[in-house]
Amino acid sequence: MFSRTLSLTSTFLNTPRLIKSGSGKSTIATALERELVLNHKKSLYVLDGDNIRHGLNKDLGFGPGDRQENIRRIGEVCKLFTDAGLIVLAAFVSPYREDRDKVRALLQEKQTGGIESNEQKTSSERNNFIEVYVQADVSLCEQRDPKGLYKKARLGEIKSFTGVSADAPFESPPNPEVVLDTGSMCVEDCVSQLVEYLKEGGYLKF
């Protein structure tokens, strides 16, 4: 059984404050979900800002402390899903390296649920946390701006908006497992690269 968390975090290229909405995280996660369900018969769940921020984390804002708590809770949810044998595609703005490292450490702990299949035992040394670094230039994200967030941030209606606000920095991941440049790659190519990574790593059968 392949039960892992793929964390899709996003960044802007060529700017010191690196990540946010419109980079393509959720679009790629949804397309990957379709590929893994239809062609590889996997059970999985996509977590993103829409289903977490409007429910479990609706009490959190966007300041540094709330962002840290947001990622901490998401990590715990991912662990529950992976313990249950599901693949989790987690598509979030995760600006702080320390928070991502804590989630990685949490998910690397031995799974507690269920009886391991032979495939699980064979893959027990593989990563439970696969960091996918989604890159897109800030100007491209502003052009996309599917929720109108950049416009609001530029008008000062949203504070601490990563990629726009000076007080909202992003710490780039030094060694992500996968890097996707959505400025030059289409969704299909991004999904193909992710599937190829999973196959080469032994997470999926060829």
C-alpha cells in the first residue's frame, strides 16, 4: 500500500518573498488525484486552503503565529490520513522552513494504524513526506489571481499576504523532492513528472 503525503508548497521565482495563491498547487493536486485514482487505483484525499481554512482552521488568520499553527494542524491531519492508508495531496502556502521540517518529522514517525501489507513493509524506508516545490513568477500569479486576492492585497485590504507584503517572507525549501515550474510547464507535464518520480521511487508500479 502506498500511503504518503505529497506536500505541494509554492514559490515565486526571482523575488525575496516567494509564495502564494495562483501558483498552481491545487490545480496540479486535483489533476494528480484524477491520474492516481483512474489509472493507478489509489485511494487519496486532496487538502487545500478551501477545505481547511473554511472549516478546521477558520479561526486562524495570516500572521506568523497563525500560519505556523495552520501548518501544524494540517500536518496532524495528514498523519491521520496516512495512518489510515490513504495518500494525501496537501496543497498549501507553507512559508516557514521550520514548520515544514516539523511536519516532515511527524510524518516520518512509524505509522500506527492497521496491519502492514507486503508492499508497505518493502517501502517502509521510503519518505512519508514528499515535498513538491511549485514555482511561478509573481506576475504570472497576479495575472491568474483566481480569487482576487492579489488585487485586495495591493489595495491593502489583505495584510501579511505572502509575495506582496513586506512582513510576509517565504523561506525556500533547500532540498525538495520535486520542483515544478508552472511558468514553463503545463499541468499535464507537472503530473507526468510527479507520477514518474513516484514510479522511480517505488511508490507506484510501472
